[in-house]
Amino acid sequence: MRRRLFLAGGLALLSLPAWANEVKMLEVDCPERAFEETRRNLAAMQKPERLDDNQFITQSRAWLGGPDIKRQGPHWRDANGVPLRIYGNGSKGVVLHIHGGGWICGNAESDHKLCQTLADRAGVTVASVDYRLAPEFPYPVPIQDCLTAAGWLIGNSHKEFGSERLAILGLSAGSHLAAMTLLGLGSQALRFQAAAFYYGVFDLGLTPAARMAKDQDHPDLSPSSLLRMVSWFTPGLRREQRQVAAISPLYAPIPELPDTLMLVGGSDVLLDDSLQLARRWAERNTVQLAVYPGAPHGFNGYEIAGVEDSLDRVVDFFGSRL
């Protein structure tokens, strides 16, 4: 584990003012050294050559999926022009799922296993948003797609799925889009009873910790790769132009929001994003934070101790609020 970064985050939370008592630090079931071999394997897979833009995007979409999937059949709904992939048919509530992939790759079926498992275990229906991807569709299109899907779900969840109880789940860039969706909904954000964000990017100008980090320390998601993806999502914008409320949740005014669970790895280049957003949102809202020691970005995608703990927490968090 990158102990210095993890301890810095813990000390930052310990020094929070009185209003931040709502940030509940969760004790996680994850051995400190659980992800060491995973990080070594990721480092060994790093390629010294720098991919050009087309190679980078093509390789990313080959890994996580891209826009070329079939969107037909009984498992799909049209949410005012935005496709939703439906998992399960539980009536306890509906979870709006927003996939990750740096805004440039992934699709509504990329997290198939997670969505299906969540639907089965929590007794909910999961509606996964197939938002359009950058660089073909940069900011603000992916945010608008997610807002459209959320608005459709607010108006149609009871008719379509038998429940008006809603939650939202995001992963990585999907957590950014989920946070922006809640902020963009205004007072209707409280139509959602719960939110959960896995390892989100909430400062698109990059936090100081992310800007100072070295690529070799983050083979899971390097700072240079993160910056490239942010640049494709927000073409032509400088760092300070991305550090505004319309783009980065960390800089937005804090409204009343649903109870929120944030999960992040202690060795993730985006660790500070979750620490800082938890601190900000706790000014007016209930926030729980789970930091998995030594875990890299995307840690819940590995068959490692601690991964099941994170899914258990999401299932329990949604289950107690839907």
C-alpha cells in the first residue's frame, strides 16, 4: 500500500471541522496486503510505448466495450432517446447504473455481472444508462444523457418497474456522471433515496495529489491516462476552466442530496477525489466512506478479498434505503 497517501487521506478526514461528523468512515474487511500481487501484475503489463489517440481509444474500447452493441429486445428501454439496459425485475426499487470508462469507452453491458448480481441480491431492478461517449460526443452530452435517463426514470419507474423508490450507482467516470446527474436534478435529486459512487473522479482539473502522482505508481489508472481522457471529454478547456460547478462536482454548491456511500482504493490516483467530495457533501448530507487499503482503481473488478466487502456494502446500503 502507498502508506503515505493513505495516511494523508485519513489525517485529512480526522482534521475535518465539526460539520463533517456526518462523514462516517467505515471499517472494511480487506487485508492490507490483499492487492499487492494485483498491483505487481498491473505494473508488469504496462507498455513503455505511448499509444497515439486512436490506438488508446481503440484499445480501451476493446477492453471495456464501446458504442457498437445491439440495443434491442425485452431487456432494453428507451428513456426519451437514451437506451437503458435492464437487469432483474425486483420491485423493491430501481437503481440507475452509470458505467465507467473515462467517458471514452464502456457501455450499458460493461458491468453486466455487477448489475445482475446487485439486482439478484438486493431485489431491485437495475437500469444501466447507455450514454454517448467522447471524443465523438464530449461534454456536456454524456451528462445530458444521464440527466435525461434520470428524469425518465423519475416519471416512469412505477409504471415500468413497479416502484418509485430510486437509487443511483456510478463507477469511476460514471460516478462523476452520477454526481453531476444528482446536482443537475435540483430538488428532484431527493426523488432518489440513495447514491453509491465507486472511485469517482470529481475534480476534472485533477486534485493536487493526482497532479503530483507518478505514472509508475499507478499502473491501474495513470495520471497521464486520466488527463488524456479528461481532455477528450472536455476538449480545449484549461485546468481552471474544468474546475467549475458545471463540470466538476467538487466545485458545485451543495444542495440536499440522498444518503451517499463512497468506495475507493487507498492506492487509487483518485483517492483524494472521494475524500474531498465526502468532506464537501457532508456539510449538508449523510455520507459514508469506505477506503480499501492498497486497492487500485477499479479494485472491485478483481477476484480479491475486499471486493466482496464492497458489494456487500452497496447491497446493504441500498437495501436499507429502498
